[in-house]
Amino acid sequence: MIAIGSRPLLASDFEKVLFENSPVTLDPAALNRVKENYEFLKSYSKDKIIYGINTGLGPMAQYKISEEDQKQLQYNLIRSHSSGAGNFFSLDISLATVLARLNSLMKGYSGIHPEAVLLLKSFLELKIAPIIYERGGVGASGDLVQLAHLALCLIGEGEVIINGNVISADEAMKSHSLKPLSVHLREGLALMNGTSAMTGVGLVNLIHAKKLLGISIALSAITNELMKSFDDHFSFELNHVKNHQGQSQVASLMRAILHDSKLIRKRPDHLYHKKIEEAVFTDKVQEYYSLRCVPQILGPVYDTLKSAQQTLENEVNSVNDNPVIDHEKENVFHGGNFHGDYVSLEMDKMKIVITKLAMLSERQLNYLLNDKLNQKLPPFINLGKLGLNFGIQGMQFTATSTTAENQTLSYPMYLHSISNNNDNQDIVSMGCNAALLTRKVIENTFDVLAIQAIALAQAVDYLKCEPRLSSFTMKFYEEVRQIIPAIVDDQPHSLHIQQVKSYLKNKTNTLDF
């Protein structure tokens, strides 16, 4: 049971709630704080000009709103900004958005009625996922369009996903005896004016990106193993003298994976402790960079994801709307906590390093498929008749094409501000766009790594080296072969890629920052 409001939420809490069905509850003390905050604002705002309560919104804030129209203002805000387009959020990132918004509101600085957080909690526990459209937010005054669709569902006027079906929010709430949210004071603005969509998507991205990194380290280690690499490039002695935590962690994980391999070689046994007579070495003295420099390439990925986790956890545990209602200091503070630059920058950094991870995988795959490079395997690891059969040649095109798409998608959204909202929002973060593009890059990269995993299983079949494999690699090989058989005769491979991709995505993540 995860008590929202009792402590800061971690990325691991999101993983538990979204993917392991951990239940949530609302901390009573935090819920009482929400109530106190609302009661303060209700009293404090009667004779004062406070943005979004008795003023218009955005560039129309100079217009005073009469008391009789103040509740209607909130409904108008929700309905008018429910203007998204494109695909809608999948179940996981929709519920991640609900959880992120709930956690922020439970800080008790938003002047929102407790009814709103109780309803958000009900949506979360019943897995009622609001239909939220991908396109529309610019990530400056928060994720206005995305969160408007969330708010629209809470007032019973949007659509939701429940049990795999899209139905009206009103119908879903009636089926669970829930009452649509009523506006009490500023529920529209408090629900919409925050970074919870980009942060929710970002935290799901982080969960999958950490998994990708763990898989890439494993596949890189196995590639080195099957190619009988020397072990010094992932040794403690070499890596600890370069002062980056990520590099040392990646090398340490490689050593753990390969600790009992009988294929990995020790350089002194082959090049130091015996006399070398040949003038031209038939065996490479050093491996290609895609094999030898794994700690140096994936180390920055590790460090970047660690930094992203800290930033995302800070953001999801922040008060990220406007204005901020402080009932203890008895004041209302206007500013820009809804601006999404922190998340936008981290998402751009994340998609860049995941693209580099995909590039490493694609190069390792190319090495495995090119017999002139590896000098150990047939072309395209063809287990059939050379010339007549094609091995996994066709899969390489998909890996290369997908990696190229990632490279193009990796232009930073953080630098792509366009003024809008009558120039009120004259510099924006594009945070939700950044998070969604990162999600696409992550999804693509699972395809690339699935193809590499298939290639490695093919290589084991050709080399017939099972008795000499590390216990980790043997388990990996057996699991892949339980999903798909060895590829000998030519056949369509799209389903194979999807099956292995699903296997990789569902593996337990072993990386802990």
C-alpha cells in the first residue's frame, strides 16, 4: 500500500502502482492539509484579486470575473482547453498522469477541494484511464491541453479507457457509483495548471529506459563472450581509474554477467606469457570499439538516467501549478512553477542517450552479421544453405532503419520554443512533446535490441558453445529459444521480433540508482 502524501513518491513507486498493481491510499494528515488549504483560500479570496478565481486567464487576466460567474469560469476553462489531437495516451501513461497530478495536489498548496483528490484516487485504484490526447500541450502554463482532458473526465464529460474499452467518463463513474467532480473554487485551474502529464510520461520513460540499459549491458557482454574477447576492457583495474560512476557500474555489471564464462579470454595467457613468433597477427590485439568501449559508451547513459531520475522525482513531488496557495503564511504567490523546462531538458537528454544505446546495438549487430569482421560466424548468421537462404539479413534492415529514425527524432524539443497565447506564453518548454518523442525512441530501441537478441541466439546455435557459456548467457539463450526456434529456413520474422521484444520489455529490471 502506497500512501500518497506521506512521503515523496519515487520512480519505483510508479513502477509498483502502474505495472505491479500496488494499491494506493491517501495519507490522512496530507488530506487534512488539502482541506485546510482549500478553506483558507475560500475565505482569503473574497475581497482580493487572485488570478484564476476572479480574473480571466492567460492574456485575459485583466478582466474581472463576477462572483456569480466564477464557477462557470472553471468549467469554461476545462471545456475550451479539451482541444487535443492525434493519438491518445496509452493506459500506462494516462494513469501515470493521474498519479503525478494526485501527488502534486496532495502537497496542499493548490487550494483545491478534497473531493478532487479523492476522485483522482478512485480513478487510479479502479484503473479508469482518462482519454488524453498526445498533441496540444506546449508545456509552459503546464500541460494545459493534456490535463484539461483529465479534468474533463473528472467532471463526467470526457471519455476513458476501462477494461480495454473506451466509454464515456460519466458511464464509467456511474458503473462504480462515483459522482462527477463539482467546481467549488478553482478546481479547473488547479487540475490543469501543472507539469503532471510530461512528468508522468517521463517517469514511465525512465522505467523502460533503465530496463533498456540493463538489457544493452547484458547483450553487449554476451556479444563479447561469443566473440571470445579479452576481459581487460571491462576489468575493475582499467575502469576505476576513469572517474565516472556510470562507466564503473557498467563494467561491474559486465563482470557479474560473465564471471563464470569459459569463452572470455585473459590477455596475459595469450599475449604476455608466451613467445609470439608471427609477424602479422591473425587474432586482433584489441576488439572493435563497439565491443571494447561498452563501459565508456553506456556509462554516460547510466549517469544521464540517474540524473533524470532525480529531476523527475523532484518534479513529481513538487507544487507545479500557479498560483501557489500558502495557508500557513496566509498568502497567495503568483509565478511560473508550471513551466516544464526541467522535464523537457531531461527528456531530451534521455532520448539522446537511448538513441546512442540503439546505435551501439546496431553496430554490434552489424559486427555479428558481417563474417569479414567477426571471422567466426557465417554471413547473417545463416544456419541454412549459403546463397539459397538469407539467415537474418532482413532483420538488419529494420534495425538500421529504426536506428536512423531515432537519430532524427533526437533533435531537442527543449530548444524548440514557439511563442503563443497572444504572446503571453512567449517562451515555452514543449515538455510533453519531449516526453512523448522520448517514448517513441524508447519503443523503437526495444525493436533494435530484440533483433540483436535473436542474432545472439543464432550465434550460439552456430558456435555450439553451450557448455562454455556463462550461466547468465545460458539462461538467456534458453529463454529466447523457448520463444522462437532457431531460424534455418526462410520465413517471415516480424512476429519473431515482436515476441522477443515483449520478452525483453517484461524482464525484471535489475538496475537500481
